[in-house]
Amino acid sequence: MKIKNIFFVIVLIALSALYSIGKTLNVGVGKPYSNPAQAALDALPGDTILIHPGNYTGAYYISNLNGNANAWIVIMGTDNKTVVMAAGSEGFHFSDVNYIKIQNITFTGQTSNGMNMDDAGTFESPSRHIIVHNCDFQFMGAQGNNDFLKLSGIDSFEISYCKFQKGATGGSGIDMVGCHYGRVHHCSFDSMGSNSVQMKGGTQFIKIENNVFRNGGQRSLNLGGSTGYAFFRPQNAKFEAADITVYANVFVKGPAPIAYVGCERVDVANNTIYLPEKWVIRILQETVDTPRFVPCRNNMFRNNIIYFSSVVTTHVNVGSNTSPATFLFSHNLWYNTSNPSASTPTLPTTEVSGIKGQDPLFTSSENFILLQNSPAIHNGTQITGLPEDMQGFKFKDPPSRGAYEYGSGVSIKEKKEIVRRLMFPNPATSHLFIEQTNEILSVRISDLTGQALIEKVNDDFDNGISLKDILPGIYIVTITESNGNISSQKLMKF
């Protein structure tokens, strides 16, 4: 499946583009601003709204807040464990915003949505270039159609390294209506209600990668759905969702991990699905209006490992007004742990190169890394655009089946950590200390334009580096070591 190259513009954003020199607007008790909405009124491109520890009740409505491609506006907590949007109807409600990053905040107990982001109903001008990073969403305070993160009319966005836990019975972890060019990756979803992630109302060009879904709701992924006509973006969309890739995720339990609902050109590949509780897949059509809306059609299910028990009597639940004969099933491994001889699934089309009845040989029931003699190793079908696997390894050619590539050595993630030295404390106030696993030749602290403010060469780093001469804000620390490693990390000073 090909997804327009424009998609990658939203994800591969260098730090230099995210941040530009600007002022830090401090929020909290005894700070210049008592809440982030007040600070947003004064924020300009390149500014950072820094929220200090405390409980903030919301709802904070922020509209027409605009950074730019070279100077994003960052709204961040000093620590997502101590900066909490607690109770209230919503934590934040953003409308008509662009080039905004939100990070390091916990949302809990809201009675409407944890955080709401929309285009203010101006469908021709969506909110664009949004990043939500390292935020925790937990314990929704209502049990209806209440979502942790509600996105309506958002284009070019990324949700990364966030946690979603104990959602509303009738709600979603992330609910997208008419959203485009987005990526959800390295997030975890636990004990959701209706679903973990829902994409509907004309949503298109979305990537779901490297996430973990545990008890992800009635439909862990609702790839489509049912939307009122007035809410489609664009208004003439002929599908609920299209051009979605679901790559290298782990699904643990839940009634139906995958639901294709009024969608087309959706590829679900290299996922590990462990002990689903009712179905593996659902193929449904909830928005029926011929000839406007196409039937659920032309979707794929490839290179997945499905480890199930005999409680699953219907592997694929097919609803009316769908075109299941257009689906492609290829190179999946199906294993019924209750009765291996009954592992062959009933599918709407003949599968290509499927494996049935062979134990995938996971390391353990909580660790889905493949053992050396797993039948899933290096025999999947080649797929262009696979991300790293769940450990940070690149998939081989051909790839293994499931969310974990089999291999030895150091993963991409571990390689990054090898050159990343521990700096503490971070955030810092007066001094910065650096763990010396190798001899440090130099330390350079620069602002976000690249101008050096502090440079230490062949110094005694055991006593720390004084920060007394730099103002509160965000800086880049570059460390050069004797073995040739050069690493750069962000430092927050307040």
C-alpha cells in the first residue's frame, strides 16, 4: 500500500524546526501566570509555556495559538507525574492552532474529554502540525462517549510515548474525526472502553505503529466507524477511513483487536495478537448510503501472529453491506493454544502462505520476542514502509511475522542510548552534572538557535557545570567523548 509522500513531512521534524529562541512563560503557584491559558495569551512563536508542579482543574480553552515551521510553541510540564490536569470538564480545549507541541502532562478525572483539539468548525482550515508527547491520560471521570484525546479536523500530527489507562465505557483513548496525515506510535493503552483508537469521518493517511493495547476495548482499533454527515472532513468523503497502516503493534486480549468499519486501503501487518476474547477481526459497514459510501473493501491483513484459544469460535465477523471478498489475507501465523489441530481460521478469502497450528514460540506469556526455532522467523512477505519492531530492530528482508523481528546484536534504540549520557538533574536550577562512562573532552551548552552560551573543554566535570549565567529556558547540551561519540540532549533550566 502506498501512502502519499506528504505524510512524512509531519513526522520527520528536526529539533531545530521544533524550537526557536523565545521566552519561557512560567505557570504555577507564585509564577507570573496562574494557568496555561493566561500564558497562551502572551505566547509568540518560539515561546515555551512551562507549567510547574501542581493540580490544574481546567477547562483551559486556547484558540488561535500559532507557532510557525521554524518556531513552534511548546506547552510542557516540568514533569508529567507532578503536573496534573485534574477533574473539570476538560483539561485543554485547543481550537484553530498550528505548530503546537504539548508534553509532560497528566490528564485525569475529566467529565467530557481529557483533551480536545479541533478546527473550530472551519473545515477548510484545519489545525495543523500538532505533537502530543509523553502525556498520561488516566481514569476518565465519566462513562459515556467521553474520550481521553478528541481530535476533530486535525492535519499533520503526531501522538507519541503517551499512556492511556482506564477509559470511559463508551469512549475512546484517541478519537479522530476527519483527521489526516497523522502518526500514533510508542503509546500504551490499558483497560479502554469502546476502543483505544478510532479513525472515522473521512480520516485518511494515518499510521499506527509500535503501540501496546491491553484490554483495548470492544474494538481495540476501530478502523472507521459511524459519523454524522455534518462532521465529515472533507464533506464529500466516500469512506469513514482510508489509507491507514497498522504496523508492528501488540494486542493483548480484548473482544476484537481489529475492526475494519466502512474503510478501504487499510493494511494491518506485522502485529502480534495474543488471546483475543471473541473475534480476531470484524468487517463491518455502519454508514450505509449507496452510492455515496463505498462498502468496507480492499483491505489487507498480513504477517501477523494470532495466538488464540478455543473461546474464539468466529475468527472473522463479517457484517452486511461489506465486500469481504476484496480482502487480502497473507503470511499470517494462526495458533490455537487450546487445540493446535483446530488452528485453521475461517476467512472470507483464501489466505496466501499462512501458517496454521505451529506454536510461534514466544519467550514467555508476557514477552512476545521469538525464540530461536520459531516458525515465524524471516518468512513473512516483504512490506515497504515497516517501522522498527517493538525493540527498535529493523525488520529483515523477508521480515519475521509478528511485531518482533528475530535477531541478535544491539537494537537501534540501544545504540541511541549508548551515546546518550545521563545528565542530572534535568530540569536543573543551578548546576548540571554528567555521568562519565567515558572521558569527556568537551561540553557545549547552546541556545535553540545554536549560539554557544557555555563551553567547557578538558575541564574537571566532577564538580558539575554552573548554570548561573543562563536564563530559564530550553537549551541543547552537546557532549564530546574521547571515544568519538558526540551526543546532544535537551536541557531545561528553571
